[in-house]
Amino acid sequence: MPVANNEELVKRIARLAKQNQELEEHIKKLEKMNEELIRDNNKIKVLYERISPEGPKEFGEGEKRERSLKFNMATVLFADIHGFSRLVEGMDSSSVMDELDEINVEFEAIVTRFKIEKIKTIGDTYMCAGGIPVKNITNPVDVVMAAIEMRNFLEKYEIEKRRMNSRIWDLKIGIHSGPVTAAISGRKKINYDIKGDTVNIASRIGAVSDSGMILISVMTYELVKEFFNCEYFGKLPVKYTDALQMYKVKGLKPEFSVNGEGVVSNESFRVKFGLIQFTDIQEIILDKLEMDLPGYLFYHNVKHTVDVVTEVELIGWAEGCSDEEILLLKTAALFHDAGHIVAYDNHEFYSTQIAKEMLPEFNYTPDQIEQICSIIMSTKLPPKPTNLLENIICDSDLDYLGRSDFIPVSNTLYEELKAQNKMGSLNDWNKIQVKFISGHQYFTKTARSLREVNKKLQIERIQSMITE
């Protein structure tokens, strides 16, 4: 009897051990799934913060809507709207506050137009920051442009009040670029309170600025100097580091301003600015492609998009394109395969729809968007370009035909088509490739000189791989 009990006990222990092992394996699977979900959720948060007009929000109901985010590159502006010491005799306090309110309202309209976040007003000091909550590469230029408009507005305001000989309000502005930490609060309206050395330095620069002056740190200067005329001002002592150099912003460079007056930006500014802003658009689109493109796209993937963006710029400069034409080409190349998110067939059309929806937010004109859409549609096979820009993108899209890595790249396209039951055997594919390459021609002189010879070698290589 004891022997039987021992055997039963051993069996039970064995069953428990097996169950325990199964539970451990199940826990490991759940932990792995949880890690993947956390990574996916973080990706979604990053993308949401980048594209949401309301900025980042907490995910889930009932969570405390207060947290902090680190911004590696923001530009902080302090505007001291001083003038209380020069009040006109007989001017009552309510009129003074009404005028200050008018000025603050206009400043808020200016910063909103430049996609800058108002942080707070402290008495007659106005504080705002670019690059928050939507991270962008253009925020130093945005903030300096806003500062010029603020100064210009106040000049006109005093003229309208007809007191230029005894003006009340004047403006001192300090600007600095660097990392900040933003504490986020609020439910219906999200508020940001930023902290860090960047904020403290911007405040100190504002304090040493003179009336009517826009004073920027050397960090901001290095990021905006190609757009603005600046003059060295002096050094600001900074704790634990070397003295900080500062520069006065006199205005836009003549080539970037209407009538060369340095106040209102012109078309050349908008194009130059667009080439810099393209980096922000590219990051958004590539993230979207990374997340949303179907898994069977072994060829029409993020790498292909990056290759075409790079190639249109290379061929574009070689073909003598202007800055604006390069901007149009790079934008079209970035969007040209985005339609694969919607459908494989007719993806060019869907790409134009995505471009039309997104590009107005980045100040592309209707005419530019129309040109970009035409360039995208020209990549539809068989290519039938009608102008230089369409020639360039068609050559860039099929650049791999004349590259040394043609065979492995071509095989990824074959695997992509095969995964959708659009292609038979590899031998059949090679026959189609020989026929396609033999009938293909590059449209630009640059592409012909770079790729046409290699293309002939590709035909010979593929023919050697074909079996009857």
C-alpha cells in the first residue's frame, strides 16, 4: 500500500512539474507579447505627438493628465512689453490694461500662425516656445520670424496711436535654443510649463536686451544665420561654462524679404524654408510607412522611398533644377509610394490623395501641390513623363535597372508580386524582366550617362539565368 501511494505521489509531482513548466512558458510568451505591445504603444505615442494639432495627450480613460516630456531642441522667446514708466499723463489704468491686452492678443495670433506654443504671460512679459508640442526642425526660424512680426506690429501700433514722439510701449526680446522639459496639464485644454537651462538663459538674454531689440544666443544664431542679418552684441556670463555669445537680429536678409526691407518674407524665403522643413515631413511619412505598409512589400518599402528621394535630388541638381524644383521633386518622391498603405493597384492615385491632405499643413501652395501630384502620377507604369521633373522622378524610380545590385533588388520585387499571386515562376519573371529592360530608356542625360551601360549588362546577366 505505501508503494502504491509513493507511485501516485510521484505521478502527481510529475504532473505538477509539467504544469509548472507549461505555465512558465506561457508567462514568457505573455511577457514577450507585453513587451511588443509596449513598443507598439510607444511608437503610436511618438507618431501621435508629431502629427496631432493638439499635441500629446495621455492614453486611456481615468489616467492623471499630467506628465512631462523632454524636447531635445526647442526655441524659447521672452518678450518684455515694457512701457508703464512712460505713461501719458491723464491715461487711466483701465486704458493701459486694455492696450496691453490688445498687444497680447495680437502676439498670440502671431505665434499661432507660426505654430509656436504660448506658454504664459507674466504681467507685461510674454513667453512662448517653438518645437513644442510638435517637434520640428524649423522652430528657431519660426520663433525669430515671429519676433520680427511682434516688433513690426508694435511699431505700427504706436503709429496708429499717433504718439511716436511720446510712445508708451516698447519691446525687448530674448531668444535661446536648446533642450527643455515640458510639464503637461489640463483636460479640455492642454497646457505646457517648460523648465530647464534653456528657459533660464532665454530669460536672462531678454533681460539684457535693449528697447526694440531682438537678441538671440549663439545657439539660435547658428541655426538661423542663413536667413537673417545679425550683428554681434556681446557675451553673457553663464554659470559653470564659458560666456555665451549673443547677436542682434536686424531683419531678414534682402534676398529673402519683400523689397529687400527685411520685414516680410518673400518666395525665395518660402522655398529655402521648405527645403529645411522637408526633414520634418520626411520623418512623419517614413514613420507612417514603417508602421502601415503591408508586410509583403519587399520592394516598395521604406528603403525604396529613401532611395528615390536621394536620387531625384542627385539627378535634379545635375540637370540644373532650381531650389523650388528640387523641393517639388523630393516631396513627390517621398509621397510617390505612400498610396500602398491604401492599395497596391493604382497606388499612385492614392499617394496623391495623401499628399493633398497633408501638404497644406506645411504651407505648400495649391499650384505646388498640383505639380507634385502630376509628378507622382508620372511614375505609373509604363512611364510617360511630359516635362523635366517627371523625367527625373521616372529615372529615379527605376534607377535600380542600371545599378550593380540589380539582381537582388529585382528579386525582392519578384517576391512581392509572388506573395500577391501576381507572378508565376522566377524563370517567367526573368523573361519579363529582359523584355521590360530591353524596351526601357532613361529620359535624362544624367541617368543615361550613369546607368545606361550597366543596364545592357543586366540584360546579359538575366538572359544567362533563363532556362527554356
